[in-house]
Amino acid sequence: MDDLTASVSALLAQARRPAHLTQKTLDEHFELFCLVMERGFAIHTGSSNRLVVEYKLEDTDSGRQLPRIHPQSGTHFQLPESWLIPSDHFLFYDPSDDTDFPQLATFDASSNQFVQASWEDLVDLNKLHNQQVLPLAKLRSLRGLHYIKDIACLQLFELNFDRLFDRDALLAEQLRGLLADKMARHVEASRHWLKASRSEQIALKYLARKKT
């Protein structure tokens, strides 16, 4: 079992996805969001102009304004915040949903709903045309993350690769590869979680029928 599968399995075992969202603790919500962010999304620190690709997030205890970020050595880059543009993609989380997992989503204005992004588009089709969607987050967008107990919608951003290629083509290629790897990890984690969630729902329905 790899680290990703083990992490997802451990969270599933802890959460047990209670039927009523108020039964889930703030710590469980925070841990889940941190797992999703760490696996799938780079974070820009804002005024310090650092894009951090690999990191760990932790609670700030009594302060609880912003999570504390711990970058891994050699995985952060100096990039102006002005090179980030708002993405059409959001990290959307509805804890009352059966899956109970933050999903990469777009907003459908016609239905006024968030729609889960297609995994195939994220890791396959767009990649063939070198236009893969590679969203990332801003650290300040995570303010109050520990207090989330309801629907959350995190605005994501995308790096202006045209400007980066003009400045440093080698760095642009390196970053594109790193962000693509993170997106693939997010998709893999989502698949693991949703597969386990569906299996659990089937088992619960079976047990409910056996009792009647």
C-alpha cells in the first residue's frame, strides 16, 4: 500500500462519515482539507512571492487564523503574485454530500450549482494539447480553514505560464511537470475516496435490507 492509499484509508477509518454533519469535529474537517491541499495543490504565500509545491499544513492552535505551512526543501520558487490569474476551477466541499470529499469543480451558471470537474480532462485530454488545468491556491484563501463545518468554496488560481516561459523556459517546464504530478495525485486520491465511499454506501444499504 503506497503512502497516498494509506493516508486516504486512515482518514476514512477516522471519519466514518456521520450522517449528520454536526457530528464531525472541526479537527476532522481541517485534517481532510489539509490532506487534499497537500496532495493536489501548490500554495502561493502572497507578499513573500513564494510558490510552494511540496509542504505540510498544520493548525496554529489558539490563533487559528491561517494554517502554518512547512515547505519541503527545494520545492519552493520565487514568483510574483501578479502572475496568478483566477481559475475557472474551485475546490468545492459539501460535508453533507455522501462522498464527503473536497472536489475540484466548476460553476454551472445555468443550474446555479458546482459541477465536479472531469478527471479525464484534468489528467488526459488537456495534457495532450499542453493545456492541462493546473490550479493552485493562495495561502490567505485558507484563512479560517479550521472553522469550516459547512459548505466551502475555495477560489483557485492558475499560473500565467506565458509570462514564466518568457522569463525562464526551463523553470516553466519544471513547474508545469511538478504541478501536473500534483494534479494526478489529487485525481488518484479522489478516486480512492469515492470508490471507498460508494462501497460503504452499498454495504450500508445491504445491511439495512437485511434488518427489515
